[in-house]
Amino acid sequence: MKLYQVLTTLSFGDAVSNDALAIMDLLNKNGFKVNTYAEHIDTRLTSVDGVKEINQLPKLNDDDIMIYHLSTGTDLNRKIKSMGGRKLLIYHNITPPKFFAKYSGLTARLCSKGRGEVQSLKDTFEGVLCVSDYNREDLLDMGYRCPMAVRPILIPFKDYDKTPDQEIIEKYSDGIKNVVFVSRIAPNKKQEDLISMMSAYKKMYGDSIRLFIVGNPKGLENYDKRLKDYAKLLDLDNVIFTGQVSFPSILAYYRIADAFVCMSEHEGFGVPLIEAMYFKVPILAAANAAVPDTLGGSGILTVNDDPKRSAFLLHELLYDEDIRKEVIEGQNTRLTSFSYEKVSALFMEQLQRFIRGEAV
């Protein structure tokens, strides 16, 4: 019996890719010699030991196991049906195409294709590990009836202890409150609702805070332009778009943050929420998709369509020390559920059950 890990794309810094690489490292440390195969591999990852192109995947024997990460539309979703071996799915969810229809027909079609492929694969896997209960419910709605369990994304937190960009820290440690959202620029992330909140905040309390929208707009430049035009229309010069930044820069933005605000309407898990917890940044987030599941009762929840309420909650989070302390304490408690040791042990237990032919 051999283990193989497969996904369509290995991208540098992407949550799904990071999860796959962390699992490969974990399995190798536990005595399994595992390679990770992908259709598309970021050039920065081609030299990683164990990362291989999909055309190098050997024919699987009946007792071999394929761990398949599914997060997008791809012809690979169709091809794995005919591949040999036993199949264990890790489901990261696929964003509904409605979010992209106005901005990128290509992305909308890819998401539509992907969600159709997920449904067509409902009888392909012996077991499924979902990164959130929200994702498990999504598969149940699509007709999945195989054994399923929840397994959070595996995060090697030691990476966050690396040296941050000192220039950013020095530039923005000037006494002005910093509000941060870290994620790719995409319509499902609802960055426009962050801008609406900042406009409401300015009217209610003045503009003594600034918002950093940290993320790569690649492929959705139309949406990115609309966001910047919206901020300009509202006369907000305290909304800063960083564009794509380095990992040390991301670490710096977390370190200067006084609050982390997320208005996303679709998240399969939400790694930046966990990152904010790790850096002890209090969180305000819209109660959508997997976000409440990931927060697990920590942080403060809000809604997308009431920017005034969100601005009020943000002000409380920024300036009421008792509230800040209580929120951070709750997040610290929740963070223990995502410790590397705990998630590693859970995954290995689930995998061993699968190997034995038991329900995950």
C-alpha cells in the first residue's frame, strides 16, 4: 500500500497548497513516503522535495490510496474517476459562480464547472475530510453519502514567527489605529463592504483610523478597479490597497493591526481568521458561510448590509479595552483547536481509520 497526494494546482502561499504541503511533510515524518502531484506547479515550489507533475503519477494498485484536494474546476476532477486505488477526498469548497459573473466570465465558468464536477463525483470516494462543517453540509446537499468527517486545515504556525518587514512596521506604528483584511481581491470577499464600513465610520467618528486591504487582484483587475473607484467616490484616503505583497510584509500587517475585519460572503474555512487569532488581533467578521464555524464563538459577528452597525462594533473593538481583552481571550481559547499538534493527531487518526477500511 502506498499513499499519493493529488491536486490541480500548487501555488505559493495559497491556503489549499499550504495544507497539501503540510500534510505531505506530516506523512513523511510519520513513516509514509508521500509525493504530491499537481497539474500546475508554481515555479517557487518546483524544487520542493516530493512535488511532482501530474504526468509522473504512477498507475495506482487496488490497495494504494489517493488523497485528493478539491477546490476548483478542472479536467482532473473528471479523470480521477478512472484512476485506480482507493480515494480519500479533502474538500475545500468552491466559490459559487454568481460572485464572479460581472467581473470575470472565465472565473465564473471555472467555478460553475467545478461545482458541477463536485456533484458528479459523489459516488467516487470512500471517505471525505472536510475542512469545515460548512463544507460537509455543502456535500450533503450535493448528495454525498459516504463517511465524512471534519478536519481543519493544517497550519505550521512556526512560519509566522519569521521576521516581518520592519519598514512597514516603522511606517505605520504612528499612533493611528490600523484595521486589516488579508485575502485575495475577489467579489466573494466583499471588500466593498469594508469600504462602506469605513465611510460610515468616518461619518460617525471621524477618519482617525486606516484600512489596509491586503491581497492580490490578479485575474480580477476589474473588481479591484471598482473597489478603488468606490473608495475615491466616498472620499476615503485612509483605505490602502497593498496589492500582492511578500510573506514578510503580510506578517508586518498582522503585527501593526489593531483589528481584523472580514466581510466575506463565502469562505470554506478562512485561514486569515486563524492568522489574526495567532497574532492576537481582535476580529470583527460577517456571519457568513464557514466564518462562524471557524470562529467557534470567538470574535465579534456582524452583517454585510449594515455598515453603521459594523462601524459601531469596530469602534468598540478598537477603543474599549475590556471588550478587546475579552475578545482576544476568546480567540486564544479557540486557537487551541487549530494547534498543529491537535490537527496533526486528528488527521493521522482519521487516515489510519480510512486505511483500515473504517469510517473516517
